[in-house]
Amino acid sequence: MFNKISPAIIAIIVALSTVSGVNLVYAETIEELQAKISGLSAKSQNLDQRSREYRSLISETKEEARTLQGDIGNLTAEINALEAEIGQTETNIESTGYKIQLTELEAQKTHDKIEVQRGQLAEVLRVIHNQESASLLEIMLLQPSFAAFLNEREQVLALQGSLKSFNDELKQRKSDLEAAAAALTQEKANLEALNVKLGIQQTAITGQKSQKSRLLATTKGQEREYQQMLAGVEAEKAALLKEVKILEQRVVAQRNFLKYAEAKTIPPKGTKIFIWPEASYKFTQGYGMTAYAKRGAYGGSPHNGIDISHGAGTPLLAAADGVVFASGTNKGWGNWVALQHANGLVTLYGHMIKPTHQSVGRGVTAGTTIGYEGATGFSTGSHLHFSVYEKFFTYDKGNEVYFNYFDGTLNPLDYL
């Protein structure tokens, strides 16, 4: 309690109520940063639309028996799409940089306002402390009338209310500062993810351009040479799978597995336990003895999964919650990764553009990016090979890790 509300206290209370208007000088204003972010957002949307238009030009089925013209057309569409997507990613990286600056600026302004308020609060408390020497009786005796004393009391209560409001505002500003810190952490994580995405897209476009150049150089633009090239690739693939089949039988007989997994139960067909491993895709080949398999492309064996595609660099998604069971690279399927799920089933993802960035034993949730579509291994075009296993094992072949081919597989379409 104190005997008088001094002009100094009143001035500080006024300052407390208007602290949000304190002018602080910053290199770039919030409005300028927001304008830049808005402009980049519009540019990103335009590039996204261009990418979608190019993707729509990619053959609806990417038919197994392709033509040179169709293959060149697919590659050209994918290159154009990737160029647009690289531009979009670079735009989003620039925009994220501005978002980080904006968040830092807003956090700095909040911090500065808190410091101003703290200084003003300290001054209020100092003045109050200096005036708190008088007792309540002394204050009453100093007033010309009882009415004046009551008026003084009302001013004191008003001051107490102002201080409470000020304290509440400080708490809110502190909460805003914590929220800004969390937002900054998230934006920095987004920036890191965008840089990874850009690297993948640049690898993809380099690969597609190289493939297009090799294709034209090998075939000299002639359909006959193109078909001969495809036949040669199919023959080499068939020979490898025959060799793998013999080796696989020997591994099973000796139980010489690197890793082995087996589901306790097999869900009924039609149980939709998996999401599609690409958010947008074109179905290019089914499971079993497909027309392509009947041509002997798999050494007389059926196709052990399904093929889908949305173009090189497309994120590949975990089809369900699970754990990274195994991964590797081999001549047949290029870069691949296998996930084991709660029901014991294993899903396999092949032909990835790069080895998976997910480590073996790590848990993943449905929809987690585990790799990116590519054309590694025996693949004449970018796509994802996706298999579902009730029994899955890996074994060593030279310096490469292989997995069982057809025995132990299920039709993915029964569970997607």
C-alpha cells in the first residue's frame, strides 16, 4: 500500500498499455517478407500446374511392348516435368528461407517488447517500493477528507488491475515466443527436406537425360534397333532369373538365409491393409503370369508383384506401419527396401533411384517416404516394383543381396 500515485507511475502504466506500438528498427519488415512469400507461393503453384500437365502427357499405361517413339515421348515428358518440379522446389526453398527470416523477425520483435515491458515493470515496482513506507492510518490522516482517501484506494485498485493485465500479457508474449521457436524448428526441418528433395530431382533429371541420349545413340532413331535392344535386355533378365531360381532353391535346402520372416496368418483377400505406395500412379503391370511374363521376360516364372509409375523421382511411401526389415542393391531390382508389418507380412519396393535413406530396424508409419522411383536394376523405364510376401528371406549372391523371387508372394491387389 502506498500514499500517493505519482505522475511517474501513471506515465509508466500508460506506456505499458501502448508497448505494442514500440518502434524497433529491423533490416526487413514483416510486410516485405510476407509479400515475398506470397509472390513465391504463386510462382510455386504455377510450376506445380506445369508439372501436372507434363505428367499427364506420360503414356497412360507405359505399355510393356513399347515403341521407340513412345519411350522417347515418356522420357521427354518426365524431363519436362522434372524441370518444372526442380523449379518449384527451388522456389519453395527460397520461400522457406524467407519464412525462417519472418519467424526470426517476429520472435525478435516479441522478445524486444518483453524486454521493454520488463524494464517498465521494474520501474513501476521501484517507485511503488519507495512509496510503501506509510501505513494505512498515515495515508488516511494525510488525506483532506475520507472521500479523497477512497479515491486514492480506487486508484490503487486500478493500478493493481493494470499490473495483473500486464502480467497476463507478458505470459502471452512468452507463449508466442515459444510458438515461434517451434515454428522455426519446423521450417528448418522443411528446408532440410526440400534440399534432399532437390538432390533427388537433380539426380532423376540427369538420369533421364542420359537415358534418352543413350537410347537415341543405341537405336540411331530406328524402331527395329529399339526392339532388338529390348529383346536383349529381356534375354539378360530371363537368364539372371533362371540363375537366381537355382541359387534360391539351394539356399532354401540349406536354410542359408541372411534374414528370414514369415507371417503367422494371411489376411483374407480383400482386406485393405495397405495404402498405395505412390500417392499418384499409373498401373503398368499386374501380378502373376502377365502377357509380359508369358513372353519369357522372367525366365518362365510369373511376375512376383505389380508395377506402377508416376515418373522418376516420385516419393515412394510405406504401405503400412512397420519396420525396415532389409535393404540392398542387386542387378535384378537395383536399389530395394523391404518393410515388415505388424501382421508379419513383408512389402518390397524395387528399382529405387537411390538406396533407401531409412536404416534397417527403424520404425516407419504408413505414408513415410522410404525412397524415390527410379529405373535401377533390370528396368527399361522408371517405375516402382511392389511385392507382398507371406514368407520373405534374403541371401548372398556374390557381393549382392537378393531375396526370394516368387514363392512366398501374394497378389498385392488383394490387399491394397
